[in-house]
Amino acid sequence: MYLLIVFGPLFGALIAGLFGRLIGDRLAQLVTTGFLILSAALSIFAFKLVAYDGHEQLIHVMNWFEVGDFQAAWALRIDTLTAVMLVVVTFVSSLVHVYSWGYMADDPHKARFFAYLSFFTFAMLMLVTANNFLQMFFGWEGVGLASYLLIGFWYKKPTANAAAIKAFVTNRVGDFGFALGILTVFAVFGALDFDTVFGAAHDKAELVIPFLWMKINAIELIAFLLFIGAMGKSAQFFLHVWLPDAMEGPTPVSALIHAATMVTAGVFLVARCAPLFDLAPHASLFVTVIGAMTAFFAATVGLVQNDIKRVIAYSTCSQLGYMFMAGGLGLYDAAMFHLFTHAFFKALLFLGAGSVIIGLHHEQDMRKMGGLAKKMPLTWVFMIIGTIALTGLGIPGTDIGFAGFFSKDAIIEGAWEAGTAGTAFGFEAFWVGIVAALMTSFYSWRVIFMTFHGTYRGDQHTFDHAHESPRSMLVPLALLSAGAIFAGVLFTGDFIGDKQGAFWRGSTVIEAEVLADVTSHEAPEHAAPIAHEEATAQEDHASGGHYVPTWVAWSPFVVTLIGFAIAWFMYITREGLGARMAAKSRFVHPFLYNKWYFDEIYDVLLVRGARKLGDLFWKGGDQRLIDGFGPDGFAATTLASAKRIAKLQTGYLYHYAFVMLLGLVGFVTWILVSGGAGGH
């Protein structure tokens, strides 16, 4: 079953990619989509077997290679952490495949597109089922390759090619850190399989090794280098610049990258390597700080973007910041819970945006939209559901709320609890989470109001012909809407509640002692009892402490309403106020609209210097030095010599007779001289 889950998408990709022209687009779509739906169905069944029936297992596929005493086996590690990722990846990918039937209907290269999609899914499945770092690196590089192919799928667009190269190069920076981390793991532990490394981690906790000019704790160094890889793959602060530009790919690609593959790989890596990060407080602090900075930065930029897909892209970046913030604080279960719920509503928002784009004949600028609710009522409803889930609207202390409410609030409250317990940057992370939640609510509702409400601001002909999307696009939206509504309330007890001990059994997300004692903790003496009439959110979160003040629990709810009210005032009550404020702003709006000028700064500090260095090596080193003295030099000398020698071939008989005579005279002279010398 597990082999079919993982390798089914690969078979589909190979059939569509190698035989697409032979079998035709329709059959290529059927094959790839069929394998993904089968994989998703089996993944849901596997999720039940592993998470609830305790059927964790290690499936040996083959012996990969052996070098001396080192052996690398290819095996599938099946535990709850893997099962969660299998469901997320295959469920979202299967819906993206179905959705793409309608979205890519007019594309002439559908077989190639579906082959790339399936290969992307396979690479991610290889990553999440890996049983060692080397196998994980294979999947890690596979998703990087697939993202390059899909972001640049419309390769005739210069912007798509530039975005694909930007994503690939930026990820190479992170992957270099990841590769160094893997090498350090092998140098320290002499092995790369997870069980051996994690089992020996405590024994190596005090080991110090030389790195560059310093001596650093080995576990700290490993955790730090692994996280550098996660920063690149999950677009965290400093290595985030590729993610918004990835919007140049088709919208289904954006949904797959942002919801289920690629960017979630970094969060998975941190959760899988929890035993290492638990022993690396400084590296964990770095993870928390970078996550908080990303959540804040991306939210500020999302406030002012006008491309509907770009706003949602920065939303992804911000939500990933929440996940890493939780991982750095040791709340791995909350991070994975948010990854799980986020997959549903983020895929819903991206595919909903794609529905709008198709309905408006590929218009993406929200300044040219408005009043579309009556033209696209189902898309409007689905986008509303996704927005409510993203903003995390729900009533604290109850089971009333959409998916994002349960997972996002768990992180925010967990940050407060971590601060109370003395964890570094815990309180700061809490406040960053609150501020980011306020901005998330504002820019999310700004998208809804600018797109579906108010006066239409685009071409009237486009509006007259705007239409609802076909059924192949609406059915996936409906299924994702169900996940965006119910995923939180149905699974909160399993991921972060009183059932998590049995749920995470066999995984690295929470430690063994937590598994045993997860329900045995009692409230601290100073904590007030939970009263029903208070509707307090002093909820029982096994990811950290159990009790938070009432104002802490209600803060996300309050700021979410404030963000909604501000967006309503600026884009409904005073329609056009946002545009007028942007036009008058001389610093804040340009600063945020230009993404804190990161691209410009990187261009000055890195790109231009790299280009000049490349020109130096190319024109000075390669062309002038190597080619000039090497192939071109020898070729020029040979050519010149050949031209001179060719002049000796005149074609006149007396010239050749004269040369022969000279030769004969020379030969006789040599005989006489040499003979005379010998006789003497």
C-alpha cells in the first residue's frame, strides 16, 4: 500500500511525460489524476491505521549503496508525522490535479504540465517518508527541481523564466546549508539514519567541534545548518525573496507549492529533527526569531500588494513564520497542526483566486476588480470561507471556529506559555503573533472587498463576460472548504489536546515523557478555575503549559475583528480611501509595496557583484586568458602558419625543381663535410 502511495504519482508522471504525445492529453490527465486520487484514498486509510491503530512501521525498499562500513538503505518510515504529511500532500495534490482540468483546458502542453505536477508530488512524498538524511536530501532536491520546472512552465514569458531561476538559485543557498548539516551529522554520529542519530543525540549533547575559526557545540551547529536549509525551502526571512515571484507559474502550481509541498518541507524537517533542536537552545532561539520576523515582515508587505495571488503568497510566508516560531519554542505539535489546517484554507484561497483570474480572462490586479460577488457567487462563498479560516476566527473557550482558529491560537497561546516558563523570546513571539494576526485580518478582508464588493474598476467588456468557473474547478473548492471549516475542530484533540499521546505515538514531535504524562498535569496553584460563564480560553494545550490569562486567549479574536473593521471602513464605507492613502504616502506605502526593498538591496550587494565577477572570469579569464592563449591562440597560430606555408605551393615545375636542387646540394654538402670529418 505504502509503495503505491509513494510511487503511484511517479508512475503517472513517467507515463504522461514520456508517452504524452503518444497517448494524448486526455489520457495523460486521466492517468496522473487517477494515480493521485488513489494515492490520496490510500493515504487517508494509512492515516487511520498509523495515527489511531498504532501501525507504525519501517518498510525496506532496497539497499541504496555501501561505502566501507557506511550503508544507506532506501526505506519508508511510516509514523504519525509521516501519515499527516501523506494526507496533506496527496489530498491537496489530487484536488489540484482535478482543478487543473478546467484551469489548464486551453493550454497546449497539458501532458507535460500534469507530468510535472505528479513528479512534484512524488518528490515531496519521498521527502516525508525518508528514514535517513540522505534519502530526505533526495526528495529535498526533487521538489526544488519540480518547482523550477513548474514556476517556469510558461517558459516563453521572460518573467516566468526569471522567477524560476530566482527560486532555484535562492534554494541552492539554503540547500548548501542543509548539505553541510548532513555532512556534520555524519561526522558527529557516523550514521545518517534517524533512529541512530536521535538515539545518540543526548550522548553528544556536550560535544564541541571546530567550525571555521570557532569551536561550536556539535548539536547546535547541526541544528543551525539544517535550519538554513529549511529557511530556503520554506522562504523564511532573508531567503524569502523567491516565493512571491513564484506566482509567475500557473495558479494550480501556486496552490501546490504553498499548501502541500515545497514550503512545508522546512517545517517538516524541524519537526522530524525535534530531538536535535531540543538539545540546541541557541539554534532554537534563532528559529523562533527568524519565524517571528518572517510572520511580521510578510504581513506588512501583504497589506499593500495589488496582485491577488501575491497577497496570498505573502500570507503563506507569514503563516510559515508562525509555524517556525512554534517549532523554535518547542511547540512542534502546534506547528504541525497549523501546517495541517493551513493546507486546506491556503489551497482554497489560491484555487479561489485562480477561479477569479479565469473568470476575468487572466486579470490578477485587484485594482481592476470589484463587484464580482454577483458574477461569481460560488467562488465568493468559497473565498469567504478560506478568509475566515486564514484569519482564525473563532470564539475562545468553545469549539466554535474555523480551522485556522484552533491552530493559530494554539501557537499564540503557546508562545505566551513559553514566555511564562522562561523560554527566551516567548513573550516577544506572542506579541508578534498578535500584531501579525491583526494585519492578516486586514489584508485578507481587503482581498475580499476589493475583488467581490464595491464598484467594478476594470474593463467593462471583461466584467460583462465574467463567469463562474466550471465544475471541475468548483468541486475541489467545495472539498477544501469542508477542510477549512472542520479540520480544526475535528483534530485539535489529536494534534495538541488530551489525545495527542496516543496520536503522536512513535513520532519525534513530542517527547516520550510527554506522551506518558500528557494528561496528568494539574493546574498551577495560582491559576483560577475555568468557569463556563467566563468563556475563557485557559485551554488545555499539551504543547506547553495549560493555562493562560483570559485576555491572552481573547486577544487574537479581538485583533481579528479590528482588522476586519478597518478593512470594511477603508474599502466599503469609504470606498477608494485605501487608494487615496497610498497615493499620498511618500515613505510607508512605497517601502511596503517594494517589499522593504529586499530585491534592490540584494541586487546591489549580491547580484551586481556576482555579475561583475562572472564577467571578469568570463571575458578576462575564459575568453582572453584561456581561449586567447589556449584554443584560440593555437588555432590562430596554426592558421597563420598554414597561410604562409601555403604560399610555397606555387604550382610551377621549375620552382619545385629548384627546391629539389637545393635539397640535393645540401645533401651532398652534408655527405662531403661529414665524410671529410670522419677521414681526418
